[in-house]
Amino acid sequence: MIISPSSRRDDKDMGAYIRFKLTIRNVATGQDDYEYWNVRLTYRIEPQVEMASGDRNNNPLKFVVTSYVRDKEVKG
């Protein structure tokens, strides 16, 4: 994972780049297949946001995703 601040000073969003492997298991055969994905997202921490107590337990930092793009890697 790579995390970087926005290039604009007035922008509170941070950027993250994540690569992950998705395992797809065929339950009939037990065979695994794999896909590789790249995700680019922007997020911010919003400490002033009001939340229900259950939501605060799940997201104590008040992490908010503001954009999300997922691209499948293609083998050449």
C-alpha cells in the first residue's frame, strides 16, 4: 500500500494505492483461481462527523472514502 497527501494544499483528501490478490475457489472441485487487482482511492479522516455508537465502534477514526477505482490486472 502506498499513501500520499493530495497535491492541493486546500484538499483534505489522502490517496492510497493498493494491490491485492483475489482467490476464487471452485467449491465443487476445490481448485483455486487467482486474479490480481489494483485499487486507487482517496479518503479523509472526519473527526467532527456525527455517528451512531455502533458505527463509532466499527470506524473509530471516522475514515471516509471519497473515491474508489478498481482495475483488474491483465496478463500480457
